[in-house]
Amino acid sequence: GLSSVEETALAVEALAGVAEWSSGAATCRPSRVDGRDAVSASLILDARSAREAALKGATWLIEKVETGEWKQPSPIGFYFAKLWYYERLYPQIFTVAALSKVASTLTPQTNLSRG
């Protein structure tokens, strides 16, 4: 099925954190004498992939904010006696947290605005 705003926001925030950590770890790691360091290269590729995915997810979240869909909660699990649990503010809380993380860690070199 389709991802919810809550799920996407949590994934975007996590991906932004991975991109931030991976790029920092890759730049701080000493290279081998021969210049080939598979771990550093892997971290750089992981950081790039995580960054691209986080930015793609952030763009999707921005579209949901613009259309008002970010205010519609989705079922997120069972609560007590097998009742679906909705929290009205989760989509907004998670979206703000995710977009804040992306803005603070990934956007100095990226323009997220469309158009």
C-alpha cells in the first residue's frame, strides 16, 4: 500500500541522520596509503544514497503539506484491546521533525523549494 505521512516522515528523518553521519564519518576517516579505502568509499556512496532518498521524501512531505494531506492521521498500530490507534497530531509532529532535520543537515547545498 501507500506510505502514510507518519511513516514517510520517520523514514526521512532517519535517512537524513544516516546521510549526516555517513558523510561526517567518511570525511573524518583516514585513508590508506595506497588511496583505496573500501570503507570510506562505501560510506560516501551510502551517504549519497541516503541523502537522495531523504530529499525525495522531503519533497513528497512538502507536497502533502501544500495539499493539506499532512493533517490526516493514519492507523499506526494496535492500542489496548485491538483497536486501531490514531494520534491526530502525529503526521504534523513527524513532518515538522523530518523537514527540520533535512533543513538543518542536508539543505545548505540543496534548494528544496519547487519552481
